[in-house]
Amino acid sequence: MDPISTALLTALAGGVGGEAAKQAWAWLKTLVRRPAATDSATASGEAELVALEQAPADVDRAQALSTTLAQRAAADPEFRTELERWHQQVQVSKTGTGDAYNEIIGGNQHGPVLQGRDFTGLTFGSPQPPPPPRE
């Protein structure tokens, strides 16, 4: 298994990505806290996870967590399977799948239009009133 990237770990620990990131981080916490399937002296990763949670931008803490996760995955096949499943799911939710097709058909559009795919963290203010009718 490839190591989990420090960029991904710091992003998730910092909540970058909104609700999806929070859910992915919670899933990782649950996975790390599960007892090992085999008797092993390998660290669980919980201490590293908590340390990164306290300082989400700390790349050294993210690297420590990544290393510990890789070591645990190497020692515990069940953990490796679940960690790979988690990582694949996070990658899919991060990149999305499918196409976006945006079209405005007819009518009068008053105000900005945002077209695209996979937006996160957007907020909108009150809409501007339409312009007055021309005489």
C-alpha cells in the first residue's frame, strides 16, 4: 500500500473540504481506534492522529501519522484492507466522478451565475433585485 500523503492528512485534519472532510477524518479516527486484529507491537496511530488534530498544518505530524499508518497496515492485513478502502473512498470524494453539463436556456438572468462541478465551501449573499424596467 502506498503511504497516505501528508497533504491529504493535513487537509482532512484541518477540515479543508467541508463536511466531506469531516466525515473522512471521523472515519479515519474510528479506523485507527479499532483494536488490532493481530497481536502486534506496532503503534495504533491514535497518538499521531490526536497530535495532527491539535496542529493540522504541521507537516511533520502528518508525516508521523502517515508512517505509523503504513507500519500498522504492513503488520495488520485487516487494517490494511480497511485503510485502503478508506483511502480509495476519500480519493473518489475528493476528485468526484462523472461529467458536468451546465446550460442556461432562455429567460432573463439577473445576477451572477455559477456553473461547474464539485463546489465546496460556497456561500451566497442576498440576491440583487432585478433592474427596473426600461421605459
